Amino acid sequence: MLLGYLVLGKHLPAGILSGHKMESRNMQVLDIPFLKGLTQEQCDLLLHLFEPFSVPAGIVIFKQGDPALYLYLISSGRVAIRYKPYDGPKITLNRLRNGGIFGWSSVIGNKAYTSDAISTSPLEAFRLRGMDLRNLCLEHPDAGRDVLQKLAEAVSPRWKNARDQIRDMLQNMARVKTSKSVTKR
């Protein structure tokens, strides 16, 4: 029954994760690299916001344009992040694995996700509502600042990789276009 709730993206009914299972879940969440370096108080504020999320390989977790509701932290498995520019084919921006974070749009308050997320292997993750994290930041500004800083540090290398991939794609397209025009002469 638990997997059904997780695959369908429904909230877990109160009490499904309790006692020993809740302790085990909290320990798994604490193993996620992004949380390393946060104080115990900051972790305590965050832990109750997380819910487990699990899907098999090949599942679209969200599509570009879907409402941006959750931030995901990968415990095990892999996810491909894909983007469809309006004037070109879909490109894979990144491939994430254990410790990876995706769904950043939900945290910064975007109404919609800007890319697709697809599980490329069985995925075990934790997710939290972006709105809940934003509320935590309002209620606990110092902790919120530190948490957002850790998130930014975790996500920022990906943005560079995405820019590099887009640049390479544009350079390849320019080369193909140039070679076609040279061939026509």
C-alpha cells in the first residue's frame, strides 16, 4: 500500500510512517550529502518536511510545464533531467544519482518545472514541498538562509554543466550549418 501512495504522488496518510519506520526514514534522509554541515537544530526543522518517494525505472516524475510542487533528494537510483527548447529537440541536461537534487523550481517559487525528470533506474528519494521549505525560511530565517545556501551549493555545478552542454550543441549545429554551406559552393 505504501508504494501505491508514493508512485501516485499522493500524500501519505498520517501514521503510516511511525515509530521505528520514522526513525529509519530520518536516518536515511540524514545520509543525503546536501544535509551534511547543517546543525542538528536545522536538520530537526527539515526532517518532518520530507516524505519518501519511490518509482521504478522509466517513470516521468514530472514534465516541463507541470506545476512545480516538490524538491527531490535522491537516496538511491538515477534520474535524467531533460529540457525541450521551443525551437529544438529535447536535450539531456544532466544525469543525477545518489545525493542528487532536482525540482529546484519548486523552491524558488516557479509555478512550473522548467524541465522533465525521468527515472532511469529504480529510484528511492525523499521529497519536500517547495512551499513548506519557503515557509520554514520565513519562520526560521537563519536556518532557512543556511538551508538555501546548501541547496544552492548542491545545484550550482549542474547549471554550469547544462550551459556547457547547450554551448556544445550550438557549436555542433553551427559546424553542421557551416559545412553544409561550404558543400553547396
